[in-house]
Amino acid sequence: MTAETSAPQITDLTRHKMNSIPYNPASEKAEEFINHGEILDTIAYAAAHKNDRALVENILKKAAECRGLSHREAAVLMECDEPDLVGRMFSLAKEIKRKFYGNRIVMFAPLYLSDWCVNGCVYCPYHAKNRHILRKKLSQDEIRREVIALQDMGHKRLAIESGEDPVHNPIEYILESIGTIYGTHHRNGAIRRVNVNIAATTVENYRKLKDAGIGTYILFQETYHKTNYEALHPTGPKSDYAWHTEAMDRAMQGGIDDVGIGVLFGLDTYRYDLTGLFMHAEHLEARFGVGPHTISVPRICPADDIDTKDFPNAVPDDVFCRIVAVIRLAVPYTGMIISTRESQRVRERVLELGISQISGGSKTSVGGYADELDRKAGKAVADEENSAQFDISDSRTLDEVVGWLLDMGHIPSFCTACYREGRTGDRFMSLVKRGKIADCCQPNALMTLMEYLQDYASPQTKAKGLEAIRRELDHIGSDKVRDLTVRHLQDIEAGLRDFRF
């Protein structure tokens, strides 16, 4: 792919049509709730008002009240270049992160089921024309091996990933795989929450996913710029911009009330896509009464036959950190996810700014976890990189990531209680907005961390974790909750498992 391909020319006629569509955040139509003209006007407004101190201070005051920000207000903060105001912006993002999420960081891992795909996405090595990548689809027995490997690492929460291929990866395969994951138990291991990141589908299929007991349905928009989107997705079902962009509406109509959105920063300008991201969140709030459960912030990175030099809009680290901070100010109640696409150094910078979930010990190849075990046992396995969706920048083990988080004063959490107790959608958001979610999350984080320490941690990590748990118990406000947490921690040390508030 060339740089010219990633930035297609827009004709005057196309530009006129895109700019003449009315903006309506509650609309069912993608081009109305992600409105090109409104995005361009927002970018221009932000550029014109970036150093309007009174305006920026009012926006920061509103953010400090945790009322969220409009897409225009957030765009102004992204453009502001007054050093003292930028400093206040970052400080406020840290305060809001601590207020709603404390020092807890939720852990998860991706599980790649299949790299068969019929789409032509030019930035993804799974694209149908790639003849270099090893095509592989896991059998149910192979999925069990992957799950056992993940359980033996200590994971409780997975995000399953699959290419779009109605022959190789039909919805029936996805549903069967979810059942296999939930039904696999090794020693004290159990996967308690399966999030799903698969292609846009029908309301009926979303109902099936809901009935299968999934956690969050995740789908990245990639880019909100329609013309660029169509150039980046020239073939396959994903080439339909409206079908893809309206997927979260269908998911919610199908009963899935926890949805996760995101863009792949670098496919278009970050100004355009970040504004589109906020408009998508506003749309879900306007139409369904609840915004996204999570927002992911991946950046374009190298992979098989994909070179980031072909993408002139790649986002530098400093801008990336600003993006994370502004998202935290704009949607204070929404979880934020960062993957092993990012290095340890970058992840360390953004954790305090707003990130609430990270992956650890990840493999982005199909069958990568079992392959790693075979490799360590001296068995011959296929080249892992030949089926990886993207290159990993943070290759540490889960135990190393957990120890690192503890060293920085964070509490690694393997909690899945909200999903299992029905605290999803507007019920979850209501607790967060009233500042009550910590009453559940804090003790649940400590108890699931204790499970990890007892079953999987290295001696060094276990010592750090036990000290952190002792320290954090003092921060549980309710005597009753603290006493019950202490009792359950003792039960876990005695061999019992799966306590939750």
C-alpha cells in the first residue's frame, strides 16, 4: 500500500455531498451521527479557539466536575498549546482516573481463533490477497489447549478475535468456541468473561452472542472518514461503511449493553478520528441512553507485509498521550484499553492518564499460546510471526507485567464480577457516575489478585502482591466490606476460589 492510497483524493462533488448531510447524533444513519461536515467544522473551531484561555479554562472546569465533554470541547483541548493549560489538562486526567478507577488495572489477553478473512483491509495482514501469511483456524481441541495455556498463566478474561469469513468462521463456530472456552477448566483455572471482537453482523447474531454469555462486544471503526475508509477497505463485507459504523446500534438492539469502540490511530488524521470517536459515543448515549463500556486506543504498527511508512498519519508518542488524557476528560466513566502494540515505556506513561485495562503475556498469532509451550518443550512449531495480526512491542510474561504494575503502585485486577452480577450497561454506568462502583471493584480486585498470587505468581511477585493487598485493605471504606474481604482472602489462601461482591 502507498501513502497516496491511504489518503484518497476527494472530488468537489463528493465533498459537497458529504458536507450537505445534516448532523443528528440520535439518527440511525451513520453519515448523520458521524457527520463529515460537523467534524470539519469542529476541527476548524478547535484551531480557531485553541488559545482562548477563558474557553479552555471553562472546559477544564466542566471536565473537573466529571460531567463529560462534547466533541467540540474535547477538540479544543487537543489543540490547546498553552503550556500551563496543557499541564492542568494532564493533571486533571490523572485525578479523574484515580477518582473512578483508583489504582486498579484490569488484566486480559486476546485469543486469536482464525486468521481466515475475505476482506481486503490494506493495513491488516489478514487481508484476503496476502499469500505470505499462514492461514489457520483452531479446532475446538486446539482452543482448549490455548485456554489451558492462558489459565495456567493466570488469565480470567479473554477477548476472542477472528477474521471475517462466512465459510471458515461462521457465527456457529464463534458460538461453539465461546462454549468451549467457558467449559474448559484446568487446575484452579477458569475463564470467567469472554469479550468478543468479530466483524459487524446482524441483530439476530448479536442476540445469539448475548445468549452465549459474552461480556463486551468490541468493534473498531478503524477510521471514521468515509472516503478514506472505503479506500482502506476496497473489498469484502467490511467495505460497507454504513454496515460497519452502525454495528453497535444493532448490537444494542440485540441485547448487548456493553459495547467497546475504538479507531486505529494513524489511518487518518488523529483530529478527524478522535472527533468521530467522541461523536460515536455521543450517538450511543443519545439513542440508547448509555455510551460505550470501553474505548480502545490502538495505533497502526508493523505486521506481515504492512509497513507503517505507508501511513503518513501515524501518531507520535506525545500526541498519543494527549489523546488518552483528553478521552479520560471527555468520557470519565468509560474504561480505556491499551494492548501490547505499545511498549512498556508508552504503557507506563498512559496508565496514570486514563487507561484502565491492559493485556499481558499476549500472543497475536493463531495458536500462539500453545505454540509457545511446544517451543519451550523443544518441539518444532510454525513461525509465530507468520500468523500474527501485528507485531508485539511489549513481550513480557503476565507475571512480569503483574510485578511491574505492583512496583508502580497499581493493583492488577482479574475481576469479572460486574458482568456476572448483571452490572452492565446503564446499571454499571449508574454505579460509576454515583461513585459507588469502587465499593465492589476494590475488594474484588484484591480477591482476584490473591487468587493469582496463590496459583500462578513467581515468589517475587507473590511477595509484592501480598504486601500490596495488606496496604490496600486499609482503603476499603466500609468496615463490613473490609471484614468480609479479609475473610474471603483467608478462604482463598485455604484453597477456595471465586468470591465476589
